[in-house]
Amino acid sequence: MKTRMQMWLARVALSLVAIAAWGTGATAQSLSGVYGGKECDFKLTFRPKDVVYIQFLAGGSVMQELPGQYKVDGDRVAVTAPSWGAVFTRKGDTLVAPYLGGKTVCTKLADVRRAPPVAGPCDQFSPAYNRGNICFDTRPMLNVTTPPVRVHVGNEVVRESVVVSEAKGGSGWRPDQSQGTTTLLWPANASVMPSPALLLLKVSPHGETVEAKAMFPSNVSTFTDAAVDMAKQLLWRVALKDGKAAEAWVLWEFRAVARASGFITVNVSGGPSLVYIDNEMMDAVPVIDYKVWAGPHRIMVDLNRSRGGRRLDETVQVDSGATVVKSYDGFAQGAPAQVPPAQVPPAQVPPAQPQRCCGRRRSKRVHHR
């Protein structure tokens, strides 16, 4: 009897130990909270049920957001998302993984209870974005009637027309992954011709580009920056969801097209004037070495604005590397007179004449006696 009791107690003890061990293992198989930091290329938000949200960072900015899953096996944490995956080693409150030829170290930043809310499926772009038309029914379309925009190219500002064509793809993406292409003129004498860039654009319900970032940058960083600057000025026909304007993400391609350039200089004398080149008012007069693309350009000058003035309008041809110099004179023939009209002195004003009736002069009667 005593032997049976001892055996029963031993079995109960073993069962309790097994349960305790299983509970410890279950706790170790989960993560919670937000991991990131200066040495981390991501921001990882771990949620219950093996769900993790991944933000890909570059220069402190979020380049892409993806929902994913994670599995914990001892000190190894496998994180997977569509077309991406990484295996981290857990060391206390840090996750370490090899990445881009080095390593990324992500430190726990906050508990999941204090983590900021995670964006919805339409607030972030991913390979599964707008699946089943969950975000919009009709995608946004670039407004091809957008007037030319001023684009910063390095230290210069150039005018670029909005020209749309079919996407051709590039290094890292297929043509069908971009909704379209916009060309960006580039100096023909540049030492390196830029490769295309694929940008991710956020289009507001008002048809404006409110965010632009490079998904696949060009091999020339100046071109990528110019493409981003141009993209932020593009206007769109809005996306529609159930007949209402909706916000939308768009992948858009930018390609460099070689073209020669020249300069225009405009000198004006004879009072304050306004100068327009290709319908754009210049900031100051005279205009010195205004850079334009080779070809015909329109110059309009409003001469001597303070005295009524007049407008001159002509078209000039600018050749590659050449400078066209135009000079205009506000006092030239056709301009309003600059001398005020003479005034008649009061003393020379003739006296007032007696009023006449009805346009006839009355005759004087003579009486004869």
C-alpha cells in the first residue's frame, strides 16, 4: 500500500514539473512590444497570434510597411513578410540579424500596450495593396494638362513639361509594376546618363501628390532628387471608392531624356518692366543667363509699366550651348510720351462769351420817325 502511494505521489510530482516546464516554454515562444533603434534598419511591432508589422527605414524615414508573421524557436526569431524574410537572434531585449553585408541590432523600445496604433491596409503600400479593390475601385490618373513645373536639378532650377508614356521597367521592377512613366529632360553633355527611378507616390483625395519616395532610386542621386521634386508637383484625377474620392498609393516611373540646353539674357531700359519667358514671369530684371532647353522660346516684355507702357512679344531660337541676348527700350518708338503736356496759364484764358440763343444772332431794330 505504501509503495503504491509513493508511486502515485511520484507521478503527480512529475506531472506538475511537466506542466511548469510547458508553461515556461510557451512564454518563451512569444514576443511583444516595439523593437528598433539607431542600429536597426527596421521598426518591428510584435502583436499577439504571431503577427508582426515591419517598417523598413532609410535615413530615418519609413520607406515601406508590411504586415508579417513571426515564429520563435528558442533564441531564434524568424520574421517573414511577402517577398521578404529575416532570422534574428534574441539576446535579452535585443534582436540581432545579418543584413546587407553587416548586421542590424534592434532594441526593445516599448511595450505593446504603449505602442502606437498600426496603420490599416490602405494606409501603407505592400504587394497585397488594394487586393480585391479594398482601397479604391478606380485608380488615380495623372493629369496630362498639368502646366510645366519648376524642378530643382542640383543647384539649378529648370522647367519640365509633364509628358506621360507607358512604363518600360527598370533595375528591380517590371513594366507592369508601374502605372506609367514621366520623362525628365537631362543635359546631353552629362558625364553619366541616369538610369530610371521608380517612385512611390501618395495621392490625396484632392488630386495632389502629398508624399513621394524612391522605391528603386536611379544610379545618379541628383536625378532621383529631381524626380522626387517633380513628383510632388504632379496633379491627378482622384481615385474613387464607391463613387467618392479616396486616397491612393501609386508606383510611377521617371526616365531621363537627353537634351541640349542654352541661355537667354534680357536687358530692359526706360522704367520698371516685367519679363516673361515661356509664360513664366522672371523674378528680376535684367534676366541674366536664364537656362532653357535648346529650341524655340517665347519672350514677352511689359515695358514702362508705371506710365501705361506696352507689351512686346517675340519668339527666339536658342541653340545648344548658345546665349541669346535681347535688349528692349521703354522710350522707343511707340512708347508713351515722357514729357507732360503743356499747361495754359490762367491769364491767357479768353473771357467768357455772352450766351447766344438757339444758334442765331438777334438783329437790332431801327425806328424812323
